[in-house]
Amino acid sequence: MEINTGEMSNELYIQAVKTIKSAILQSRYAAALLANKELLQLYFYIGKYVSYHTRLKSWGSGAIETISAQLQQELPGLRGFSATNIKNMRIFYEEWHTLEQIPNFFRIELKTLFVEDFENRQLLTAESLEENSIRQLPTAEIETIFLDAFFKLGFTLHREIIRSCQTFEERKYYINTATQQYWNVDTLKYHLRGKTFQRQGKLTHNFTQTIVEENFRNKALQSFKDELLLDFINIEDADDEPNERILENAIIQNIKKFIMALGTDFSFVGNQYRIIIEEEEFFIDLLFFNRKIQSLVAVELKRGKFKAEYVGKMNLYLSALDEFEKQPHENPSIGIILCKEKNNTIVEFAFRDTTKPMGVVTYKTAHELPEMYKNILPGADKLKQLLLEKKL
């Protein structure tokens, strides 16, 4: 039987490679997930074991450091079991110990490894943990919402969430979102610094009166924060506000970071995007498309405080985008006025009789340190003086 090696065969080969490659990648991903789950379970029970001995004072001071050093001798090249990380395992267990109450949540075989050491002793119960100021978590809610996401998240990301988040709702948000959007540690830290959880759904907007379709309105509300952390923008003098062109140039040079600040599903269309109305040119500072809400998003950069007259200009831009740029299957365009400050009452009055959906978002730049840190470092003039003295 002669084998046909023509064009159809080549297509079949390509399809075969594609199918096998997809299967390999899926298998690797599944194996990685299983490995991560196994590792989290291991850390959980080591954390319980360490918590039991250290909280009940059955180990002396420096025990964790000694155990870590001896583990390195017993298992040369062992990684992840420094004294600091073992303490992190203890924190991991103590913060999530309620999970142990969920049937079949942790592998029984691993759990039984530590049983002999706990026999005839007083175990760390939920009550004793509570006495040590460990938070209790709603087991039923954990069971139904994010068990799968919990085990997909790496231990390093869990550690950052525990350090930064005090409530279950906040931790649940970051665990679910980081898993769904495949955040790495740097991305997670950025969102934790920018308080993304607290910023969700708090945009000052006119969506209620301008977006009729409820599903589109709800998605739009969840797609924008009320404040952006633009920590990639540096200006020499903290007393001067960068003008619109400086802001725009900094954003364009760091467009990936700006999109990360905006949120998910944003694609960059262009800056100084030209639209023509009756042979007159207008330029939108930044234009994006959001896949989730299927809408063009015009962003106007403004120096200083929000002014009511900004709304009329944005209304013009959105009308032009809907008339000349919007595709038939897309939702109406949305406008975001990005400025340094805003008075919500003035914004609400400016939006009152508008017909196009828009919101006002504020931003913070790198020079805006919290009050407690402002006097720790010398100013620019003092630094220059110190450098000159050092050269002399």
C-alpha cells in the first residue's frame, strides 16, 4: 500500500503535532498542579507540627534554626526549608488551620505521618489557636468557593497574600484572581500595593443613567478602579505636577505597566488617536479596547484636579468613537478622565445630564510616599550636596 505524502499528509502531520503538543502541555500543567497541591499539603502539616511544638513550648529557643541546618546535612541540596521558610509554613498553617476540618481536603496519608508525635498529647485545637489570636475562617464558605484555586496558587504567592491581607474576603479575592489570571509574584505584589481589592467597583461614574443593559453595566463597573498606582512615573520635584504630555510619554514608555494598573482584558489601540469631525481634527490621549466589556475605552490625561469642562470634551470623543470607530457587535464606548484629584460632588453634578458612559479615576505617582516615610530620606538638594562633599 502506497502512503500518500502529498499536501493532505502534511496537513495531517501538522494537526498531529498540534494535538500531541497540546496534550503534552496539558499533562505538564496537570502534573505541575498536582505537585503544587502536594507541596502545599506538605507545608501545611509541617507548619502544624512546628506550630504545635513551638506554641506549646516543647521546643527550646533556636530549635527551628537547628532543625533547618540539620535537614540540609541530611538532604544536601534541599531547597525551601530555611529557618525563615519553616516559620512561614507555621504561619501558613495557623492562618488556614480551619481548612483541616473540611473532609478529604488534605491527603490522609500525609496527615498520619505526624500522628505518633501527637499521641497522648494535647493537640492545638481551634480554641487554643484562637487564644493565640489566630483568625477563624468560615469553613462552609471556603468549601464552596475557592478550594480549587487555593491549591493552584504557589506557596510564595500565598505568603504574600497572608502578609498583606487581614480578612477572608480580601484573601479570597486575590487567590481567585491570581489563579484565574496567572499572576506571578511581582504582579501580585503590584496589586496588593495598589489595593486592587478595595478599589473594585468604587469608580465615580454615570453608568447607572447611561448604560441600559444590566449585564454590560455590571461588567463595566467591575472593570475600572477609582484610583491607579502609577509607580513607574518619577518626577524630580514632588511639588510639581507632571503635565499631560509628561504623563503620556511615561505611560507609553511603560505601557505594559499601565495596562497592569488599569486591570485585565485591556488592549492598547494607540495614543493621540485621531478622529475627524467635519474636517476638524481631535486627538484622544489614549485609546484602549476591553475584551471583557467589548468596548472602546478613551482615556484623557488631566493635570491636577478634575474640572467640569472635561466632561463635555469627553462626551464629544465618545460620540465620535461610536459614530466612526465602533463595530456593530461592540458595546458603546466608555470614557475615563484620569486626573490627580477629584471632588465627587462636582463630578456627580458634571455627569448629571450626560448621555455617554464615563468615569473619573485619580492616580498616584512614585514620589508620593506615605506620611510616615517622607522625612526618612534627604531631599534632592541635600543629596546633591552630600555627593559633592564625598567627591571632595
